[in-house]
Amino acid sequence: MNLVQTSAITFTIQSFVTLLVIMDPPGATPIFLSLVSDKSPKVRRQLALQAAGVSLLVISVFALFGRFILSYLNVSIGALQAAGGLLLLLISLELLTGRGGEGSPSKNANVALVPLGTPLLAGPGAIVATMLFVQEAKSSTYVIGLITAVIAVHVVIALALLSSNTILRVIREAGVTLVARIAGLLLAAIAVQMIVDAVRGFVAG
């Protein structure tokens, strides 16, 4: 195995680990669980696969056209991060207060698209990291390595979300309520952190 191949493998592993840590499938699972607890097992499986698919699509689009899109819209990464944070904050408030009943517009919304697919999974952090890795991919071997890493991360995400069916059978309805409150708190913390990081970026810039 030559040096180029070794470097490409290292780059692939680095890309995989970085995106896995940023996208945090185990952390997304309780949030997914709280949003789909009222669905049938079949629908939950569909939503899990859709969420992973949407995230993969968003990451792929930004990997290919990210700089052009942000430049054309004159939108900074910080603004994207702040918008994502505000969106997650609204969802977290619903989870914390238990609102989201029959009259809620989010009741029939496809949670696989928002907030799961984006901005929770394919959020600003994952998008920026992918765009940076694209810049580093100077050869076809590196490009193939990055594609492999991105796909592998989304396979892990899909498997983590699919585990919700097993978790639901164990914790029952009372456990779901508790998980929803904890997930809401975690999501609020993630949202506030995203907004704080965006503000820091604006101030530093």
C-alpha cells in the first residue's frame, strides 16, 4: 500500500469520525423518538429512513454547490447557523411544554424533513465540515473516500433511528413522555449553542 492510498484511508476515517461526532446519531435518537412516538412501527421505520435520506441529500447538495448557494444568496455560515438554532428552539419548546396536539400544525408535518433531516442532522456544523473536506479532496481517491465516509455516516444514522422501535417497546408510554421532555431540553441546549456560536462568529467577523 503506497503513501497516497494510506493518506486517502486516513482522510476517509477522519471524515467519517468528524461527521459522525457532529451529526451525533445517538443524540438524535431520543429526539426522533419523542417526535414519532404516536406513529405506527411501519411509519417510524419509514421516517427513520427518510430522515437519513434527507440528511444525505442536503449534505450532498452543499458538498457540490454549497459555496455557490451561500454566495448567490449572500448568506453567511453564521446566518445559516442562527436560523437553524432558532428553528430547533421552536421545536424544543413544543417538546418541553407538551404542545403538539391535534390543533398543532406540526402534528401532521413530516418530521423526517424538519427538524430531523435538517437542521438537526444536516446542520450548519455538518455542512461546513463537509464543504471543508471537499476542499481537501484533491484527488479522485480522496473524493471516493469522502463519498464513502458520508454514506457510511448516514447508514449509522439510519440504524440508530431504526432502533427507536425497540426502545419504544421497552419504555412504554410513560417513558416516552419523559424522553420527550429530556429531548426537548437537549434540543433547546443544542439550539442555544448554535445561536451563541453564530453570534460569536458575527462579533469576531
